[in-house]
Amino acid sequence: MRNLGSRFILCSLLYSFSMTLAVLGLLAACVSAPHHPDWIRVGVTTKDEVITRYGQPDLLIASPDGDTAVYRPTASGPRLEVPTAQAGPFGTATTRMQPIDPGLGAKDLNRETKGLLRGEIRIRYDARGVVQELLSR
């Protein structure tokens, strides 16, 4: 009887361990899968088309063979919050954390043409300004 109980526990641990590894593997694949913009085609899309869609790059690395543009998501920085106080009944006060907009409330006036990025992308252009390589992180 004791042998049967220990065998059951061992099988349960082995099963739960393998299921945990499978779930963690699936989650890691979903999180680490790069997101390439579908509309950018290597050898076809030009620098002007990318700038029209995303605006000027956050970083431009110049080289004799062509430039590399780096675009980063606008909300990639840390989320900031400040405590705010509000008057309550009978002279009491309540406090809560209020998030601060990264752009300090500024509105993007060219919202129709700008694309949103989920992660950083690096685009390498040739000397003519045509996309040669697209990397995302």
C-alpha cells in the first residue's frame, strides 16, 4: 500500500513538472516573439515611406553603406504616478495614485499617419534609402 502511494506522488510530481515546463515554454514563446511591421518589405519599402508612417527615428546610425534607423515605442519609459488628495466627508481626505502622461498631456496632431510600435525596431537602409534589413526587439 505504501509503495502505491509513493508511486502516485512521484507520477503526480512528474506530470505537474512537465506541464509547468510546457506552459512556461508557451508563455516565453509568446512574450519573446518579435513583432515585425507587416507593411515594411525588404528591398521594396523606402526610407520616406517609413518616415511618413513613424516620423523621424529616435536614433540614426550613419555608415558608408547606408543608415540604420532606430524607432522605440513612445510609452517605453517607466510609468510615473503621484499621490493626489481629495476632500472627503466630515473633514476627511482620501488619497490615491494618479498616473502621469509621458507626453505631459501633449496631443499628437498627426495621429492618422503615425504608426504605433510594440517594441523597438531597427531598419537598415542601403545608400538609395531602400530597406535592406529589419530587426525588432
